[in-house]
Amino acid sequence: MSDYQAFRVDLADKIAHVQINCPEKVNAMNADFWREIIDIFDWIDDTDAVRVVVLSGVGKHFSSGIDLMLLASVGAQLGKDVGRNANALRRKILELQASFNAVDNCRKPVLAAIQGYCLGGAIDLISACDMRYATADAQFSIKEIDMGMAADVGTLQRLPRIIGDGMMRELAFTGRTIDGEEAARIGLVNRTYADQEALLAGVMQLAGEIAAKSPIAIRGTKEMIRYMRDHRVDDGLEYIATWNAAMLQSEDLRLAMAAHMTKQKPEFAD
């Protein structure tokens, strides 16, 4: 692992703990953040020793969203020609989208542990994760509407599949803040915890349970779930039949069945 400016990355017990590490700026997403998160998730994808990812924020808050200084620097580069400005802005937006696509496309399950602020771009980020957990007093808001813009890095595309279309529209149109308890009620987070310590302990325990499963089975399960977002049921059934024609020949299946019959815990290869 390399040294990062915007993140702290640790690997232990097959769990990669990726922490946004700019607490002095409320973990705002600066230029380093957008570049480094792609490198980190490329490393995660390529490292068989990583089976699960826990994504969290150092300090009191998960993230306050995109760094306003970054937005200001983009605006300062614009000129007088509308066409060229539009081309430059489109390229920048697609560049930012690629950062969270790297999270969404990760072959390993990604669990978000959220405390304090989770605002604006941070909603885009957690929408790209597989599961989300929060402290009861965490604060969530799709803040872009209050900045005079539409969220453009994944919230409006991914969130309807998580909390439903109507609730997503309410939050996106109003920009109102919800706490962890309401986030759990609407399905944005799976579970809430009393405080940050309990949150991390609970999420790490869950990550450990997932890490102990067959990595082949986890990989196939995540791939099928992602595939079904954009395909019909019969397409998904055809795909899993083709996928499992190969994967059911894995040694993991024999190990899992033997462990189940002998009531022992299986040990799967990376």
C-alpha cells in the first residue's frame, strides 16, 4: 500500500479499512480524494488477500462532501466560450463519476460506517457501497439542491434503488437533513449504533463474517446482484447459469459442504 494524502488504508484479517483522513476539513473531498480513491480500489480489486472493505471517516464526521475549494478551482478555469466551458465541465464531471464507479465496480463487498455529517458528495459515495451503517445521530442530506445544482456523481442514479423513487425525490428536492434513525427507517442504512465506537465494532464484526465466506461465492453473489440492476429476470437467470457452470467446480464448494456436514469452520484460499 502507498501513502495517501486523503486516506488512511489498513489491511488486517482480510478486511481493508479505508478511512477518509482529512478531519481538520470535516473530511471534505479534495483533489487528492478523487484521485486516490481510484488507486485504492484498484489495489483492493487486485489484492486477493482483501475480501471485504470497510469505508469510514476519521474524526467526528464521515464527510461533508466535495471540497468547495475544488469547485472554485474548476470555476476559475472557465473562459468566455460556452461550448468550451461545457466540454471542460462535462469532462470534469465524468472524471469525478469514475471515482465512485471504482467503488461500485469493486468485486469485494464494501461496507460504509457513517458518523456525523454525510452530506452532498458523501451521499453519492455511500450510494456506491454495498451496505451502509450509521450512528443514530448521523446527519444525511442531498445538499446539492441548496447549492443551485443537481447531484451529478451518482446519488440520483443509485439512490432510487436503495430507498425508493419517491423518498429519493423528497430528499433531493428539499435537501432536508435526516438522522440515522430515519435513514434506517427508509432503508438508507441497514442498522444504527449508539456511538462511533459501537458502529465500527459492529461493522468490523459483520465484515469479519463476510471475510470468512468463500471469496468465489461472494464474488459471484455480488456480480449477480449488480447485474440485475439493469437486466430482466430471465437475463439474470441465464447469466447465473453460465457463471455457476464454472464456479460450481471450485474447491470452495467441496470445502463448504464438508465443513457443514462436520460442523466445522471452513478455511478458504484467497
